[in-house]
Amino acid sequence: MHDVLPPSADEEEPLDHNGPARSPAAEAFVRYADALAAGTADCPLPGGGSTAARFDALAGLAREDLSTARLAEGHLDAVAILAELHGEPVRSGEYWGVWAAEPPGSGLTATRTADGWVLDGVKQYCSGAHICTHALVTALADDGRRLFAVRTGAPGDAERPAHGPGCRPVPGTWQPVGMAGSDSPDVRFTAVPATPVGGVEAYLRRPGFHHGGVGVAACWYGGAQAVARVLFERAGRRADPFTDAHAGAVDLRLHTAGAALARAAEEIDADPLDKAGTAGLRALRVRTLLAEVCAEVLDRVGRATGAGPLCHDERHARAVADLTVYVRQHHAERDLAALGALVCRGAGADR
């Protein structure tokens, strides 16, 4: 009988059905993706005349669980990107992520070989790393940054070797309290075959990049609604002027956020190809507004309800922790500065 030693902290783990892949959020994501493939659930593509229904679907998922919404949003974004950039469509039984974070560091490199493109390096914030069978990933090639479609080898790919080339999550690189269920560790790529999707910088230059950014804000909106639940329930049980004041303020902010998303959906449907050049400005405005709404909802609900729900209501505590992390996809003052520059000196100067 041989002793089996656990992998060291710096060894990559193979992608399979085990571990965080089978969290409740991952299970819910798989059920949702399967329902989309079967036609029993629907989430329209952005810009096709039903963008409001798309945002409603994302917000609804987020009201139930933000980690599930994050995984589903990535899958839905991949579907939209592949349609926009004329890639191969998503098939039944496939679960996609969009791994396009570009924090400081070496990231991924793409090399053109005689047999096609291969990717090497480490990609951070790979949501669904243990459950996604495929991913769209950004990588730096010799001619610029490109988007590629890859097969990750998860889950339980019988053709994938236990060692050698492939995608492997890096243990210890995802240890959050909030958004834990989104399963977003670093993933190491070693000679991973990749198919280019669109041309150089096509991922960022397409109008759908900004439409997708508003879709993320719709998830934040649903998360804020989930956090507000305990405040509205408390105000409904008994009259208290301070609780009522917080409830009124939160309702006002959520109403404003919902109206902004509805208007954004109308504008996207009216100009899906962004011929007016306003998609970037719109996305910055909506995302900044939703980030501020989320911050105020988190603050007011906490002040109005105290520590009780955070300590005794697991669903609420998770919603607060998840929203706190998820909304940090907004880059705070950096995005405010970008908005100010665009409004004052860029395409939004006359709007």
C-alpha cells in the first residue's frame, strides 16, 4: 500500500467534479444553463429588442444568489460574445465562463504554432474554474491582445491527462467570504490549444462590451434588492420612524436604479451597434450609479437593522458579503475619473 501525499500549496489541481465545483451556486448555475439549452428558460441577447427582459433575468438570479448570478452572467456573456464576433455557438452540456480580467502582472500569452494557437501563463479571477467546460479568455499575442475560446477540460474530461498541458486552478488563490460560491481562483494555462474569436482588441472594441457591463450592473441591482429584504420586512412588521426613513431612502435608490436599467435597455435596443457612440458613456453612468446605490443600501440596511440579521440570518449575511465583493468590479474613483473625462472632453461632452 502506497502513501498518497496531498499536493503542496503551489501545485495546480486538475479540473474535475470535486471541490468547489459542486457548491450550491455551481449546481444552480448548471441547472440554469441546462434550462437555457433545453428552452425552458430564456435570456435574450442584448440589443435584440428584449434587453429589459435580459436585465430582469440577471437581477432575478442575483436576488436569489449572487454567486449563481455571477456564474450565469459569465455564461450568458459568452453566448452574446460568440454571437457578436461570429464564433461557434454554445452547445447543450457546455458551461462557459469569460475570463478577461487584466490586473497587473504577466497574465496569459498566446503563441501561434504550426498546429494553431496555444496559451500559457496564469489568468486571475476565473469564475467557475472547476465547473466551466469552456471559457473565453484574453491573452497577449505578438500582434496585440486577443480573445480566445478554450476547452478547459472540466468537469471530468476523460480525455484530459492528470498531468501535463491544460488548465489547472492554483490552490489558495480564492479564499473570500463574499462571492465564495463563484469559484474564481487563478488558473494556470500550459500549452492550452485555443481558437481566436474576432481580431486584435475585438473583445474591447465591440459595442457588446459595454452592453455586457450594464448586464453586470443588473446583477448588482438584484443583489441590492436581496440585501434590502430584511429592512422592508422589519418596517412591515412595526412602525418606527427611523426604520421607515431608511426604508424610504432605500426604496428611492432602488427605484432610481431600476429606472436607469430600464432606460439603458431601451437605448441599447434602439442602437445595438452603437452607431451614436454612446455605449461607453451609458455603461459608465449606469455602473457608477448602481455602485453608489449598492453602497447606500448596504449602509442603510446595516444601520437600520443592526447586527441581528448579519449574525442570525444566513441568507442575509451571505447577500451582504457577496454584494460587498461583487460591486468592487466597479473601479471606484478610477471609473468616476473616466466618466468625468468622457463627459467633459470626450464623446459625452455635448450630452
